Amino acid sequence: MLRTTLKKIVPQRFARYMQKYRRQLAIDKAMRAFCGHPIGAVPSKSLLREVVHAWDNDWSAQWEYLTAIFQTVGQTTGPILECGSGLTTLLVGHWCNQMGRRLYSLEHDPLWATCITRLLARYRIDSVYVNMAPIINSGSFDWYDISEIELPIGFDLVLCDGPPGDVRGGRIGLLEQMRGHLTHNCVVLLDDAARPGEKEVLKLWASAFKVLYRLEGLEKPFAIVTLN
């Protein structure tokens, strides 16, 4: 019985190990290609698709959103705020490394934060601060707990791909809680803009904060939001 059980378990574990190993090789290859691309020049569609494919995550940013990110990074200065870490943390972090900028990422999941931190070390990206920020009750909505985090004043770019869509209030808390850290003309790139929750967030922001926004992206819509 034990031998039969081991015959079932060992191949399964080996298969999972090989799958993880092959995925890491794919990510390494894609990151080498990305890191070889000139800083400041917006990466091509094919390069960004290669990176997204290697990342192989259903919740990942897609190439259109990434294109908008790098276009906007080139048009802004100063520190960058990121809500929800992931592929963008690595890619934008690499650019920040070369540009002398800093990326501050808020992440509520400890295991995922550890994973991203290890990948940052693997690719020698030291311009990123991954901040553990659990989701807490913030009144009429839930948002990241930033009470113990030292964040600078003067973000003129925010990459908002968190918190998850099932959080109470969705991403409404960004402007409700973080407005004091943003410049008067800050640009927010809001992913998942086709979802009902994000549509409602955009309407509320436009009403309460008089922001201007437009939708972009055909494969996976996102919003470019400009503060007034």
C-alpha cells in the first residue's frame, strides 16, 4: 500500500516541481529580454506579450495596460505608488532602478509579498519597497492599512491594480485615503476598468474629486485618470 501511494505522490510532486522550474526559466528569459530593452523607450507589443505570457497569471496586467504604464512613466517624475504587486512591480521596478526613482508597492497578501520580494532580489531590483498592508475597515469601504508605513508626499503616478475586486468598496479608497500623498495633477492608471465595481469607482471619483478619465484597451480595458 505504501509503495503504491508513493508511486502516486512522487510523480505528482515531481511534475509540480518541473512546472514551477519551467515557469521560472520562462520568466528569466522574458526578463532578460525586457532588461535588454533601452530605458525610456516604450517596449514593443511583442516584447510585452512575451513577458505577460511567461508570467502566466490570470490576474496579470496585459500588454495594453503595460504600454500605457511605460508611456506615462516617461512623462512623469518622482516616486510611483502601486496598489497590488505583481508583474508591474518587476518591470517598473527595473526602469526605476535605471532612472533613480522609487516604487512603493502596497500588498495585502504576505505570501505573495514574499514571492515578489524574492523575485526583486533575483533580478537585482533595489528601487522597490514592497509594503505589507492588510486590508482593513475604513468606514464605508475597506482599504490598505498604511498607518505603519512611511510613504512620501508627491506621487504623480499611481498604478492601481488592487485591492481585489471582492473587497468592500473596491478601489474607491485610493483617492479617499491617499489624496494627501498625490500631486495635484497625478495620473492614476486603473486596471480592470470594465468590471462593474471599477465603473462605479470611476463615477464616484468623477463626482467627488472632479477627476477626468478615459477608457483605453481593447483586450482588457483600463482607465487613465487625471486629478484636477
